[in-house]
Amino acid sequence: MISAALAKMDAWQSSSIPVVEPSTKKNVGNILFDDIAEISDETRPISDIELRKPIFAFENQHIFEVARQMLQFEVRILSVVDDSEQYLGVIEKKKVLESLSTMLNITTAGSVITVQMEKSDFTLSKLVHLIETEGAKILGLTVEHPSHTEGMIQVSIKLTYEDTSSIISSLQRHGYLTSTQNKADLMQIDLTSRADELMRFLDV
């Protein structure tokens, strides 16, 4: 019933929820709050409503793909299905953020250096080699394409070291442009800013 759908939306704090066919356990579509908000008779069955296209992630999909779908479809929860597309449950924005935080070692102590370069010059193996030659280990890495610098990429690297002056000097000797220059700056810039940006994107 529509009343049940509204209750579920309220419980999940979501304006979009999956609709599961009871006999097959398959996600047959999605329903939006806007689709049912103006219906006065909340006892009407969901089958009376025209459903939106189903949105789901497979249980073995990478968390990056789950985050991409949440961004693309502007949803706070995403249906999860098995290989036969049977409904298993939902994954919430909070869980996605927690997984990304763990993967990027956001809460681990260390520092971040940011390197800008031409897209054509980006070689991850060379960056890793130069950093590890100085004795540091990489805890996390993100690659961005700044909108104001066409053809450039920005690589943010979370390291085990707090004093990264030797690493920065080595990168600069090899022609890399580092936008983070000293320990004081490094301590103020953390990969949590990346998580904050993602949270704003997912806060739909």
C-alpha cells in the first residue's frame, strides 16, 4: 500500500525506494515520493502506480560503482541484488561513506601531498617509486581533474610520514609541481576533505 511506501521512505529518510515483487523477490522498479505524495487514498496498492526503472547494484560490485550509481541517480539508498537479480536488501549512503573512508585510510595518521601534472605525464608507477625510495608508504590516493585546468590532473596522496619535505624535494627535482609545500600545510590538508566532498554529493 501507499501508506507502507511512505512509512518506508520516512524510516530510510529517502525520497526513493525499491519495489520488490513478493513471489519472485525481484526489484521490479523504484517509486519516488513525488509519485505518491498527492494521492489522498493511502490504502491504494503500489501496483496502481507507474513505477520508475529499477536501480540496483550487484552484491559483488565494487563500492566505487555503488557510489557512482548513487551520484548518477541521486539516491540515498540503493537496492542490492544477487547474480539472479533477486533482492537482498539496500545499502545506505552512510555505509558507502564508511567503506570509502576505510579504503582511503582517512582516519589513519599521516600527511597528504598534492601533485599537479599534465594528464599525458601521469605515471602512477613512477610516483610510487619516487615516494617509496624516500622510505614512505602510500596509504591512499585520489586522482581528480580540476575544472579550471584543462588537460591537467591533480593527485592527492596520503602517506605514513608527517614530515614529507624530502619527498616533496624529490618530486620537484623530477619536475613535479607540488601544491603542498610544508608540514604545517600538510597537517591542515587531509583526505577527509575528499570524503566531505563526496558526502555533499551523496546528500540528496
